[in-house]
Amino acid sequence: MALQTVFRYLVDALRQTDHVRSVKVMDEGRLLVEVAQPSFREEIVVYLLAGELSVGFIKKALNANTQRDMHTLFIVSFDLLTDDGHSALMSDALRLLLIAYGGKVYTYQTREDGIAILPVVIGSDRRIRAGAVVNLADLSGDYATFENNKYLLGVRKVAGFIPHTAEAHSPAAAYAAPDPLQHFYTLLGVANSASLNEVKRAYRVKARLHHPDADQSPGATERMQAINEAWNQIHLHLRSLSKKDEL
């Protein structure tokens, strides 16, 4: 399907989404979306990528948008990820996106019922696992931390589709396989296969960013509460699994 068709669909669909205040077409394949949450607003630059994935382009966009206090979301053509629909074509650019979006990448593809935007998780074996179609109303800003990476270091502003309602915990909304904790993993920016130490590290990064003493933007307290809840729920779950293994 032509990029222009997907682009028009995304523009029209976002403009009909309640919490999206405005959608501005910057150029072909790039949108500036202003999202109005109950207690704060944020700007998100959305890129539709249909050509070759480029480390230079991804790095430049993340750096420039973060400096402008904007979040970045890349939505990639599913065909760029795989030749056979099952195994990913790994590249440095794709690895960079996986770090930015917590082990997944957002894709668009054509289905019988129209255009679908959905997350794709890529395992260590390069196998692709597609998640449920996203709810555009869940579009919101987030943060990614790059450590020991030769292309980027530090924190960058990213964006994704992060469910905020109880429906997000249903099996229909989970990635890859039903997981009632998926929302919490997504909130912390880690895969649901992450170890306790990996989850703890991600929690500490998020907590430093969003603690009200450091984050003076509206809604910081609510975001910190959500981050604490995510850590508590995942921590309890992983500790319970550990105890079962000891029996």
C-alpha cells in the first residue's frame, strides 16, 4: 500500500481522536501531533518510514526533537522488518528502534479490514511476534535511555501507544501473548521477558526523570504514581515466580 494512503489514514484518524488537540502535516511522512492529557500537553513528531531504515536519520530525529522538547514516534512499514513475515532483518537501525521503544517497534500494514498500526516484538532469536492493533487514543509521550550504545547516549524523548484504561489489561490488548502485566512493562519501557534487575534499572531511570522534584511539568505526580505502581506490580510478580522456582 502506498505511503500516501497510510499517511492520509493516520492524519484523518488522529484528527478524530478526542485527546488529540491538533495534527499538522510537516511534510510527506511526517506529522506534528499535539496531545492534550487531563493535566498536561505534549508535542509528538510522528514519522512513517517506508524506505530503508537509516541510523543517521533515526539519530538525527531523536536528537533534534528532544532538544525542541518534542517526543518522537517512528511507525515503520512491516515489509521493512522481514522478508518472510516471521524473522526480522536485523540492522543497527532496527536495534536502535528496539532500544527506543522498549523491545518493540511500531509498524503499519494492510489487512482485509483496512490499515493496521500495531507493535511488533522481536525476540533474541529474531522471531517476530505481532501484537494487537493499537488504540490511537493511547498515543502519549515517553522517555528512552540509551546506555553503552555507539550511536546515542543518555535520555531521549520518544512516544508510543501506552494504554491508560482497564481495557488495556485484557488479553485482546496484550502483545504477543496474553499478559495482564503488559501495560506495566510498557510503561517502564522493558520487554515482558526482562529480568528483575533490568526492570529495577528501568524503574530507577523513569523515577529520576519523573520525580516531582526533577519534573516540573504538569502531571508529574500522576506519572510518578503510575511508574511506582508498575514497579510494584512487576516486582511482586517476579518475586512470586522466583519463590515458586525455589520450591
